[in-house]
Amino acid sequence: MPIAALPGRGVVEVAGEDRLAFLQGLVSNDVAGAVPGTAVFAALLSPQGKWLADFFLLAAEDRLLLDCERAQAPMLAQKLSRFRLRSRVAVRDASDAFVVHAGWNGAPLPMGPGVVAAPDPRLAEAGWRALAPGLLPGAEATPEDWDRHRLALGLPEGSRDLVPEQTVLLEAGFDELHGISWSKGCYMGQELTARTRYRGLLKRRLVPVAVTGPLPPPGTPVTSGGAELGEMRSGRDGQGIAQLRLEALDGRPLHCGEARLEPRIPTWMALPAPAAAG
């Protein structure tokens, strides 16, 4: 029952009586769903609809806590603060006040003073997320252990797999992973997200792959028969995530550097019929 502290994760705090309405107009999912014991997975997009950051929203008394990449926390706090206008909210990088944890494979959801925890809203198999004032008891797994687990599930990991100002949410599985609300009001970048869905404009996906041979560095082109069909993103120990054109999922051999890639489509991923049947 592994529990891992994740030093690569940080926390942005949004406090104040307008915090729900403030974030509701900015992020991709329905913020109202973030209540004690229930987290919301969401993203902040550029006005053009491209990914900037993603995070888990957890509710804690009179504030919302955003479990995000630690390296992105200052940027995320700054960008959110720019939209405050007359909203009665306070935004700050609170990374130094928390240790972010993940638990999976049956690890019990933690409780205790100052602990804010909820099941991972993406997949049940992903376990849970927890923010604590210090290291949780039993947190003996490593960040590398968590990385292997999320790769086995095919879960993209922030800027290791998505490219700021380039990636579209549907390419990264945000629809299937419960990171988008199609029923709430407008939010920044909504137009492209909706257009991509309703017009069937998706041409690429972030796909889990099995890697045979040396693990290619991120950005290494994926090719088949001399044609470039995508690029490698994150990976570890024979597993990885690659951005691939949908036609690359028809069973053709894929090469990346000195390695061979084999797409492993997880059960949660929904692909267009021609690619899924390939």
C-alpha cells in the first residue's frame, strides 16, 4: 500500500469569499465540485485555448488548494492574481506550507490535523492525493515509484508531457480523465476546447507506449517508414508517453531514436473509430 511524498509538486492557495466564482470563470472544470473529500482535476488555458498548467483542486475550510507542479506554482499564482480585478480573493504560492503526497494500491486515505485529502478524480486506480503540513506516516515509496505507476496507467504528467501554449486538452485525455466540464459557463480558452470536440478536429493524442531499447530523450521524433508521426515525451523503465498522430495507432512499426515503441491504449482512453479499430 504505497504512499509517496512528491517534492516536484507544490500548492497554490486561493482564499476569500469569491474564490469559487473567481476560479469558475478561469479553469476548465466545475469548481463547485471541489468539496471536502472530493477533488476536481482542471487546467488553466491560454486565451487561445492551449494548456498552461493543470492541477487538483482540494477544498480546505475557507480556501481552495491547487496541487500543481512546484516549478509552475509561482507562475500559476501570478497569472491567477492578474485576473482578480474586484474579486474578493487572495492568491499565493503556499508550496512551503505543504508536502504533497500520492497513495495507491489500497493505501488508506489519510486523516489528521492539517491534512487535506481526496481520491484522485482521474481514475480510481490512481489512488488519492493529500496535502499535509509534514511527511505522512508510512510515506516510504519514492517519487519514482509513483512515476512508474502513473505511466502504467497512461496518465500524462504536466509539463513533462504537455507543452505550454501548444497542447490542446483533448490531446492529453482531459475529457476521459474528468478534467473538463461541458455544462458549466464560459471559461478562458473554452472556445477551442469545444470546437475541437464538436467538430472532430483532434489529430494527435498523448499515448502510453512500451519502449524496447534505450529510452529516448523527450522530444525525440517518432517515425515509421521515414515519416515523422510524433515525438517522445516522458518515460521510465521501458514505459513512456508519446505524442502520436492518430494514424500512427494502426499497428505500423514505430521507431524513436534507437528504440521501438508499441502503443498501449488503456481502457479509459476513447479514440476515434478508425484509430481504435487499427
